[in-house]
Amino acid sequence: MGTTEKTQATFMSPETFLAHWQGHRGLTRRLIEVFPDDKLFTYSIGGMRPFSALVLEMIGMGGEGVKGLATGEWIPYAESEKKFKATTKKELLDLWDSVTEQINSYWPQITPERFQETDKAFGQWEGKVYWLIMYFFDNEIHHRGQGYVYLRGLGIEPPPFWDRHA
Amino acid sequence: MGTTEKTQATFMSPETFLAHWQGHRGLTRRLIEVFPDDKLFTYSIGGMRPFSALVLEMIGMGGEGVKGLATGEWIPYAESEKKFKATTKKELLDLWDSVTEQINSYWPQITPERFQETDKAFGQWEGKVYWLIMYFFDNEIHHRGQGYVYLRGLGIEPPPFWDRHA
């Protein structure tokens, strides 16, 4: 181990995590693509939100979240929610792609020390920076898993979970 | 940064990731608990597997997976699948709890260097150790999200996604 003995061990480096997340985001994008245009905005099970609303949540959290963690500048979550609107699949995919770029461009500004520091995301959720990012990431997998059930409910074969590339 | 300058930066340390995963596993356990005993083994949407089958997949991957990555001893996945059976909620929860212990007990045997090494999980899926662990973790969130839809379909309020403790 040499010089690393006194330092914190690494499960994932920041670069590794970013690549892993963008791989997942690529899969989420493919899920949006296979949804029928109308069902994306209307289909629901058990009173839940349609998949488009779940995707808009991922868009607001991911894009504004990483920007906030990189710059320390936060807008309230309610304002972030109003910022992103889509009424067609194309609008949703365009927003998705702009967030992909936004995450990639702000990510290098988050210093390695910063991941263990505490921040208040959107001025309201306090936690360590890595934890807040994991929340955005975990929340995407959670809601995308729900999108898989919607697609199965619609009789549509979803893209395989293991097939990930950015 | 001092001595850390020459080493790999850390998004999450192995201990941080373990705590994060066990927090998620605590939430998954609460989801199993709120399922009606019969629906856990019978309810399905769109031809998907019942939640008990998804949970048995998490149990096989998590428990045998971490043991394999720690020891280098693998059983084929098909054998792992046969190893874990449950026909009641109590049996499922008991298996869940034994895997919680198994993960905690084998985890410290995975050395920090090992997370960036390559292994072949269950003798069939090749990848870096961190990536294989993330697969077990991501797959749990993915299928648990599907369990949320099952519960909503059954008219049952699931435990909140953000409420996590081991």
C-alpha cells in the first residue's frame, strides 16, 4: 500500500462513479425512448405518477443537484421542479441530454475532499456530498425500476437492466 | 491533501459504501414486511415475477456474491439460486437477516486494492470487484422499486424511499 496506508481507502473514485452513473443514465434514456409517446405522459399504476414525471424528477435532481454541489449555489427544489417542463418525448430527451452535459461539465469542479463535506441540497436536504449524489443516483434506479413495471404492464419488453453505456 | 496526493481519490470508502448498502437493505426488509403474506408470493404485474422471487435474487446475489468476492470461492449462479428457498414471509426475512450478517462478516476481508481488481462472479460474470458489488446493489434498488409498484397496485402505502437505516 505504501503511501496510501494513511489515507482513506477507495471503493469508487469520483471518475469511476461518474462513469457508472452516466452508464445508468444511458439506460434510463433508452427506457424513455421505448415508451409510446402518449403513455409516457399518461400511463400509471396504482395512482402513481406517469414515467415522464418520474424522469422530470431525475432531471431536476441530477442537473441542478450536481451544479449546486459543484458551485454551492442552490435554487429551492420547488423552483427546480418548475424549471423543467416537457410535453413531448423529444422535449424530455432534449432535457435529458442537456443534463448529461451539465453533470459532465460540473463534476470536475467537485474536489475530492468535498465528497465527505456536508451541504444542504436545494437549501433543504442536509447530508454529506457523496450521500446527496447517491440519493440522486439511487432515486433514478428506483424510479426507472418502476418504469420497467409500467412497460411490462403495457406489454412492452424493456431494454435489459445489465446493458449500460453512457 | 498531503500524503493522499499520489493516491486515488475517494468518492466512497469501502466502509461508507457498506453502511449505505445496509441502509438500503434495511428499507428492502421493511418492504418485505409490509407485503401481505400471500401477495408476497403470488402478486405480479405484466407477467413479472412476484416480489418474493425478486427478493430471493437479491439474497443469492448479495450473500453469495460478497462471500465469493471476499474468498475467491464461487458456486455457479444456478446453484446459488437453488440454495435459497422460502415459502413464507418469515423464512424470507430469516434468509434476509442471515445475508445481512454474511455481508457484514465477509466485507472486511475484501482488501482496498481488491475493489479495482477483476473477478468472475459466480464463475460467469466478469468485471471489476467494485462493479460487481454495484451490480448487486443497483439490482436491489431496481427490483425494490418494482416492489413499490406492486404495493401501490395492491393499494398499500410503501415505506418512504428516503427512510433508510440498517
